[in-house]
Amino acid sequence: MANIKSQIKRNRQNEKRRVRNRTFRGAARTAVNLARTAFVENDPNTKEAVLKAISTLDRAAEQGVIHPNNASRRKGRLMKRLAAFIAAPPVVEEPKKKKAAAPKKAAAKKKEA
């Protein structure tokens, strides 16, 4: 624990900022993860999720929680993936049908006897 008055005040300020920044950073992280899962799940609202993530990243960068270049890099990656997603919509495969089970030989022998 600090003994100097100015350092005690600085510790209080840092703690307040840490708690405040945590909400912005967590919101940005959550929005980006939601956008990524939208890509994986072929969600029709993928574009909205990406735009929301970009907005959240911009807000975090504006507040100084994350570096502006960090926000820009993340936004670029999301937009690149969105462009590829829109250009070539994923093909939805139909589930394979199981073949009907063939009668077992033992059951067939019992019927013959």
C-alpha cells in the first residue's frame, strides 16, 4: 500500500478507470464474439451483428479503452469476413438419410425352420 498522498489518490483514480473501462472492453468483446458466431451459424442477421460490433469497437476506441489501431484492425477483419460471406453465401447441406437396416441372417434362418 502506498504511503504518499498523491500515490494513494492515483491508485483510487486508476481503480475507477479500470472498472469503467472494463464495461466498454467487455461489451466490445461480446459484440465481436456474437458477430463471429453469426458467421459460423449462417445467421440471417449477420450484417446487423457485424455493424453492432463495429459500433461498439468505435465507442471503446473513442473512450480510450482500446487503441484506435486495435479497433480498426478488428473492424477490418470483420468487414473482410462479411464481404466474403455476402459474396458467396454458404451452401446448406441436407442431412444424409440412413439406409434401412437389412434383416439379419439369424432372424431369416429362424423363419425358414
